[in-house]
Amino acid sequence: MPSEAPDLELYELTGCPYCVKVRRALSDLDLSYESHRVPRRRSERTAVYEVSGQCQVPVLVDNTNGVEGMAESDDIVAYLYETYGDGTEPPPSGVVGRLLTRLF
């Protein structure tokens, strides 16, 4: 029996701050996903190119909702909170924004 594709897939690069932002949103929303670690060299990111038409990361695939190759971390985070967040707003991005939310 063939296995089904996971609902959410994230193409990411180790050490990428934009990928960290998306992983944080996935964690905050308690969403499971399959991680696809991509090579550091852009010329070797064929899998990312096949799903999104470009070589930058992060890239999100949401098989449930037909989203193929969404790029740009801010767009991905906004999409995740809008689709899976039950009306919650995404937390501020960056260290300063997260610190301010904890203080006030």
C-alpha cells in the first residue's frame, strides 16, 4: 500500500533564520510536518525548485489545501495562522517583537 504524502511539508536549510521563523509558527500552532533539509548550495536545490519554481527557502507545501511551494517566511507564517490558528494572530517576528510581547 503506497504511503500518503504528509499534510504539511517544509523545505528548509539548517541555520536559516527565516526557516526558524516558520518552524516556530508550526510549533506554536502544534502542527506536525515533514522536514526536507535542502543543500546549502542553491544550485543543488532541485527538490525546492520542483515544488516552487525557485531555490530559496523556506518553502511550504500544504497537501490538504492544495498549496504547492509557498515561499517567503512572512507569507507562510501568516498563512499558517490564518488557516490553522483558530483566529489567533501571528506573534511579532524578530527578537525585539517577541520580547515586547512577553513584557506587556
